[in-house]
Amino acid sequence: MDYLLQLLTTGVIIGGLYAMIALGFVLIFKATGVLNFAQGPMVVLGALFGWTAIRIWNLPVVLALDRGGIVGADGPTHHGLFDFSYLRHIPNIIVMAPKDENELQHMLKTAVCCGRPASVRYPRGNGWRGPLDEELKELPLGKAEVLEQGKDLMILAIGSCAQAALKAHGLLAEKGIQAAVVNARFVKPLDEELICSLASETGKVLTVEENALQGGFGSAVLELLGERGLKEVAVRRLGIPDVFVEHGSQEELRHKYGLDAEGIAQAAEGLVRGPGT
């Protein structure tokens, strides 16, 4: 029995698929208190049976996703570019990504206290380091944060992309374009009222994410606007196309895929003034 528990807690069961199932079971056991001494890494991808139980039972499992987005020096195998896509379809789950270190600590508090499955992704390397609040607080679920006001378009950024979006706001202001910048905070649930309100007011939405475009954050926004009948809103999504991202520094790769401040500003200007601007 001890040997079986060891296998379950580490996921080391010979035979490929069995290892992934074992990792799913350890998620269940830890969430229900059956095993409170489980040690070792917690891996989610491929845990079919475990995720089915977590979804149905609404277990309070917290997924802290390291190396979210473009990782740079760790190489092409370590980019975290698919988690928004493979998590947001799960019923009841909360999917979060912070703009900075201070928001990260509050999201972890929120994830632990929400009583539901929740994920928090954070990037490799240094986050943007502003003042850290001494007291942790729970964030309102599904509520975004308006960072800058603007009437020409809304830049809707998730996670660390919010910092690049703020810099892009300054570049656009120099060209006479007033961009609202919103830190989405949540991939799921979205702040539906805020997003739809600003989309209606500006008529143009630019989503920014370090995730695959297929099924990602921008796709969720498109689905929302379609469900609300906002067909006249022009939307452009910035993210990772249908490729495996190569090795390179974070700065180089963000520039290549248009996810730095200059790329965001260029895409926003094109959305406001038309192609070729």
C-alpha cells in the first residue's frame, strides 16, 4: 500500500498514460484531504480522469503555472503558450494572470480562498516590481481593471502584456490616438459588462496575450462580443500564431510576434486608421 501511495503521489507509474492518470488522482486526493502529505510536482496536462472529477466535484484545486508566456533562454520546449486554451473550456474554473508582482500575490490569495478550481499563471524571470501591499486581499472574481482611459480604441491585455500595453498607450498618445488600456486579470470569467461597454463606446478592440491565438484569451473576447450581438466592433488579436515558438530572448521573441510596446502600438494604429498606417 505504501508503494502504491508513493506512485500516486509522484505520478511515477511506468507506461506513459498511466503516469498522467496518476497525476490526476493526486490532484483529487490532495483536494479532498485523502492525501495531505503528497510531495513532488503537480502536473495537470493529460490528467483526464483527475480533471473530470475535479470539474464535476468542483474541488478547490489551485494550479500555479510557472513560465507562463514566452520564456526566452529556457528554450522552445519551455514556452507556456497553451494554458489559456486548454483551461478555459473547463466548467467552474477560474483562470487568472497578473500584470505585476503585487497583483500576483492577491491572485494567489484569491485562488486559495475561492473554493473552486483556479489557475494562476506567471512569467519566467522578473515581473514588474512595484510597491507590494502588506495585506493580501481577494480580488472580485471576473473584474478587470481600467489602467488608462481613451476614446479611440480599447487595448485589452492579459497578464504581463498589460505592462507593454501601458507603454504602447504612451506611444499612441504621441500620435494623437487615445487608447483605453484594460488589465483583464481574468481569462475566465471575463468582465463581460466592462468589456462590452468599452467595446461599444470605442468600436475597436485590440486583445493582447502571450498565448496561442487559437482558443485563447482573444478568442474568448470574440465569443463574448458575438454572443452580445456587437457585430460592428472591429477586433484584432495579438498573440502567438499556429506555430511552435523558437529559442530566443524574451525581448527578441516579443518583438517578432508583435507583443512588445512598439508592436502593440503599430497594431492599434492600424486598427484605428486602417491598414498601411
